[in-house]
Amino acid sequence: MEKNKKMLLVINPKSGKGQIKNKLLEILNIFSGEGYQVQVYITQQPLEAKEAVAAWGEGMDLIVCSGGDGTLNETISGMMELQTMPQLGYIPAGSTNDFASSLKIPKQMTASALGAATGEPEPIDIGSFCGDRYFVYVAGFGAFTEVSYLTSQDKKNLLGHQAYMLEGVKSLASIKAYPLRIESGDQVYEGDFIFGMVTNTTQVGGFKGLVSQDVSLCDGLFEVLLIRMPKTPLEVSSIVSSLLLKDEKCELVHKFKTSSLSAFSHEPIDWVLDGEFGGSHTGVEVKNLCKQVCIRRNLPRGLKKQDQKKEKM
């Protein structure tokens, strides 16, 4: 076993009711047992994870973060500023943990810590947003997207996934249309939209298969979902059926794959990146950075090494 390997462990102590404090000694013991010299950084406020990784991540063999999807986003955003990209480990501790579910990372903290220390590195795509921001699994606008960043951390800890559902129901009354022109390759979508998201995940907000059943996290392609403004109760029903039944077609719902996308509007539109506020924009450019990060995880039992590349993440 190689010793004296360097690790930066970034912890969001408020995520998931602060459960990591009861597991921290065990987690550090796992990392130490695998030969890592661990430097621990505990965040106190937003963006601190990104700043810590950018400041202390150079020269590390492995960077591990513990928190929700927002903490993962900040960690990867910090890694993108490094000259040499270390491998990444993730100990999910948030309320929903969409991306951890996509990666099949265990919910148990010690199991995910062991996977980070000893698991096989798997490449994943990262999204570039407007050239200066990044997202790991979703960039979205419109109905419900503001729910994640408007829901307080205390409410997330208290109610978990139910907090998102509660705030989502509240936002139903305020749904509005966004006049947009969206370009993707030769395709152009123009009109009034109530919702849109560019994703690289098997689930969003705890819901699986909203965009596609066929998702790879390292194919250089995003899955896109756009929903136009319904004008009648029948059109609302058609949209719901299309999303829930997956295969049912609806002319107000557009689903497609792309490596890049541009969106233009006359008025600024709020965007959300991995559950955090991504700013208000009249013009947005999204690009897929194929296999930009290698994240360690446990492989499913019985999977042979020669089959790793064939496995769909």
C-alpha cells in the first residue's frame, strides 16, 4: 500500500442534519488506513468549498467532499481552477443527493468514504455555464427551479425531500412563461416556456427518468427537457402524462440530447446550477466538458474490471 498520499477533505457541517460529526473519526480512520495524509477543511458559508479547493487542492492526490449537491458543485468548480486535476471522492450528506444516486454511491457515509479511498476512478462530464461557471448534473430555469435555493437549510434538514415538494406546491401559483429562443446544433426552439433543464444525471429532485431512460454520465452529451406554456387544462394534463408515462408524446414537451446549447431572452431569467442560484441572464451558453473529472466510487458487486467501460453509469 502506497503511503504518504495527500488528501484534502472538505466538509459542509450543515448538510444532512450534520450527521457526519458522528462518523468523522471512523471516516478519518478509513482514509488514514489507506495511507492518506488528510487535510480537513470545514466550511462555514457558501462558496467556501470552492475557495478552499482552489487554494489548497494543488498537489493533492485526492480531493474528497462531504455535503449535498451544492457542496459537490463548489468542489468541482474549485478543481477546475487547478493546473493539475486530482481525482475526486464524494461522501453524500445532503437532503436529496441526486448525483450520488446517479453514480450509485452508497448513502452510508463510511461505505462512500471507503469507495472514495479505494474505488475505481470513473470519468464524468461537467457542464460549462456561460464560460465562467460550472454544473455537475443540472442547469435549469423556470417553474420549481427556484425551490432548491429558496428552501432553507434548516427546512431541508427537518423535512428532507419533502421540503422540496412543499416549496414546489407553493410555487404552482406563481408559474409564468419565459419568452425564449433556444438553439442546439441545427435545432431551434422558440416561444413561451415555463421550464427548462440541461442535465447529466439519472434523476432530478428525487425523480428518475424525467428526461431519458438512456443516460450516460461520460458520453459528452446532455439530456435536455423543455416545457412550453400550456393554455388549457387539457394541455396541462398532456404535459403531466408525458412526464409521468415517459413514452407519451406531447407537442409542448421537447426532449433531446446535445453537447451544447444557447438560450436567449429579452428579460433576465434566473438559472439554477445544481440546486444553487446561478444568476440572472439574457444570454446563456452551455457546453459539455467530456470526461473532465474522474470520481472514485465502488463498482457494483460481481462487475469485472474488463466490463467497467461497458457499464452504464
